[in-house]
Amino acid sequence: MPVSPERIEALHKAMTVIQSVTPPFIPTNPEVMTAIIEWPPGDPGAPPHRHPSGPAFGYVLEGEMLFELEGEAPRVIKAGQAFWEPGGDVIHYSDGNNRTDVPLRFVVTMLCVPGQPMLVIVDDDELEARKHRRVAA
């Protein structure tokens, strides 16, 4: 059954694009995980980490995230805004709650090579060796 032009128009009106990116790579036959992360008020979030085998795409549902990637200045991402990480060697320094009065909830979809970890914590020695790549606020 053909779709009417009215239904196509309704679809276009119903959709709001919040992010359109071209990641540096997408793994072949990736494994994909979507998760909701919830940090209480003032929580620092995950320790510095990376997504070694694929990019991650996210959307803040509630609150404000202090977001910092290697090579970029820290920035605040508020509810209704999207973010992404290229994956690979890039360190994700912060996904913590920027607020001390409200919780932070965000959804993130991560792509990776099957059988490889979605997330790897970066140790203190590597953080020290790469501190020159961190951009001040």
C-alpha cells in the first residue's frame, strides 16, 4: 500500500533532528548498546575513560552534564541537547552532574567491535602522560 503525501509530511513535522554527525569510523558489524545513566546531584560521573572500538552518541534527558573530551574545552550539555564521542583513542574526562540540586539522566548509544569492551578506564600514568592534550576551561 503506498504511503500518502500527508503521512510523509506528518512524519517530517513529527521529527526534530537534534544531532547529525559523521564519526571517524564505525566498526564492521558493530555490537550496539543503549543505556540510561543516572548521576545524583553533584556526582562527578564516570572516571576518565575511552570507547576504544567505536563512537558513542548521547542525549541529556534531565539535568546538566559537565562534558569534557580530550582536545576540547569542557562544556555543559543541558536537558534536550545531544553529544557524541568519536571513540578510539580519545579520552572522555567528564560526564558528571554539573548541578548540585538536581539529578542528571542521559541516554547513550555505544557502538563497538563484538567481543571488545564498550568502555575502558584510563589509568593515572596515562592521564599524566597525556595531560598536554587536555584543554583548560
